[in-house]
Amino acid sequence: EPEVTQTPSHQVTQMGQEVILRCVPISNHLYFYWYRQILGQKVEFLVSFYNNEISEKSEIFDDQFSVERPDGSNFTLKIRSTKLEDSAMYFCASNLQSSYNEQFFGPGTRLTVL
Amino acid sequence: AQSVTQLDSQVPVFEEAPVELRCNYSSSVSVYLFWYVQYPNQGLQLLLKYLSGSTLVKGINGFEAEFNKSQTSFHLRKPSVHISDTAEYFCAVSVTFGNEKLTFGTGTRLTIIP
């Protein structure tokens, strides 16, 4: 069964460093999303991406964040200069264009900023 | 904007007993409703969804949920739980047009007592 994959599963970085989180969505999906979950808190929307551009972004998704689909399979989230409060689980999701908005989630990347 | 409230952060239940996890939502427009489950150290998996039609929807693993428009609720139920149901359960909503972001509740941790 097709699934969304994410790498790495866990990343530790120093404050101020750049990180890139990688996702491989399900191959025929057209809509892509990033969410994050700070420990003990709710899952929060960051950004959605369709047709090679951002469809919507939340207040969290400031200038330090960017997304890219560099080729036909990967979808990346970059944080330019990480802060302690960026420590969270980051989930990628994808969705086949449909009326039903059924998003499929990856297993997540746990980002720890020291 | 949409919001989701899950009043119960933790629910302990004896094995083979019934369970209900509560979810209430707020929205000024029509919404789709979802329940996702997160097993330890895994991503989010769709349990069930309400799009339209019958207000009682059945999902995987014997779970079902009932949409109540007048009470703006979408409670999740299972008549007899198993140890393997131990997980975090998230209620989520999205608007019915486009492939929009999901708005999640804070989650309910279901613990099954042997």
C-alpha cells in the first residue's frame, strides 16, 4: 500500500543552524502539507502546497521557513535558522485531488533544537 | 475559522468495555470531520471521516462516530476495546471546498487497562 515517507526520523541541531526535513508523498498525489506537533500540544498546520506554489500558510510559517518540491518525488521543509521553540514533531501529508480532502500522513520527523 | 475541542485529555478504560471519545467543533461554514489515531512512535492514521449523508459513520478497527449537527459534535465510539487500541486519538475538521488544511483538536490519550 502506498505511503508517505519522511527522513530523517529524528534530527538534532544547534540553535541557529539550518535544517531540511524531507518527505516523499504518495506518487500520484497533488496536494502537499506540513504540520507540526510540539510535545504535549495539538497538531498545527504550517503550510499547503499545490501546483508548485504555496496555497496557504499559517502564522507560524514565517520567513525562516520555506518549502520546495525540487523534483517529481520529494517535498522539503527548510528552517533557515532554527530556534529552541522549533523543537517539535513535523508531519508531512499528501492528498490526491478529490472532493474528500483525505490527507495521508507520514511517520514524522522529530526535530530537537539545542 | 474552525476550531475543535476534545475535552478529555486522557481516558482510561478496562479491556472489553465500551468507550466514547468526545469531540465538538465550531465553524461558520460546512465542514468535513475526521478522526485520526496515532499509535506510539507512529504517524497519524485515518480512522474514519464524515463527508455527508448518513450521520453514523463506521471506520477501521471497529470504531464508529456520529455526526450531530445541532450539537456540533462528532463523538467516537467503540463497543468493546482491546489492548491494541491504546493510542492518541485526534479529531479534525476541514472546510468542504478545496483541499484545505486540517484543524486538529488537542487529542485524547486512550489507555486500556487489562
